[in-house]
Amino acid sequence: MNEVTIKVEGMSCGGCVRNVTGVLKALAGVSEAEVSLDGASARVSYDPAQVTPEQMRAAVEAAGFDSPA
């Protein structure tokens, strides 16, 4: 398992955190996602053979949030 921290901008409440957490955990290969509202980030444990950080950022953006590289 690898771990990466990605930026997540545009979150304003606990509902946003739950939404981003759900989107990330739904990706094949993601084993854990800890999203921080205060830190505007998500720490994700994942299998690099199944998912990439770029795919995670795309999923976050598809959910309506910004995830700059």
C-alpha cells in the first residue's frame, strides 16, 4: 500500500467531508481515506496497481470540488 495526501479545495462543512470520503473510498484500490476540512486535504492509502493519485483528483473534481496538483 502507498499513501498520498491530495489537496481538496471547496469544502465548507461535514457533509462535504463525507462526500469526498465516499467518493475516494468508492475507487477500486483505495483502502482508507481520511479527509480534513481544516487541512483542506485527504490522506489516502491505496494500491498503486489499481488506482493513481491523478484518478483520485479526477474523482474529487467530478464530485464538485477542486483538487490542484
